[in-house]
Amino acid sequence: MNFVHLHLVLTHFPPVFSLECVAAAAAAQVVRSRRRELVRVALILTIVTCAMMPAIYFAGVRTADAI
């Protein structure tokens, strides 16, 4: 696996995680009994998405050099 492939794989995760985060936050507003757990899931997904951004950036820099 080279940096081009790694960059392509990594760039598809943040939009999916963002949509799941929005869905979990919306479900937390609807489902009162599991509100705390759903909010926690939404926050964890947001943190994971933000933590992936430096890896995506640096893989993109190496990809630009390879291309």
C-alpha cells in the first residue's frame, strides 16, 4: 500500500463518521432513555474524525509528491 492508496482510503472515513455523528445526535434528541449514551457516541465519533485529519493531510502531501 502506497501513500496514494492510503490517502484515498482515509479521505472516505470523515464524511461517513460525520453522518453517523449527526444521526447519533439526532437520535439522542428523539430517544430520551438512551440520551447520555448517544451523545457520548456522537462526541467520540467527532473526536475520532478530528484525530484522523492530520494523517489525511500528511498522506495527501506525500500523495502530491508521488503524483
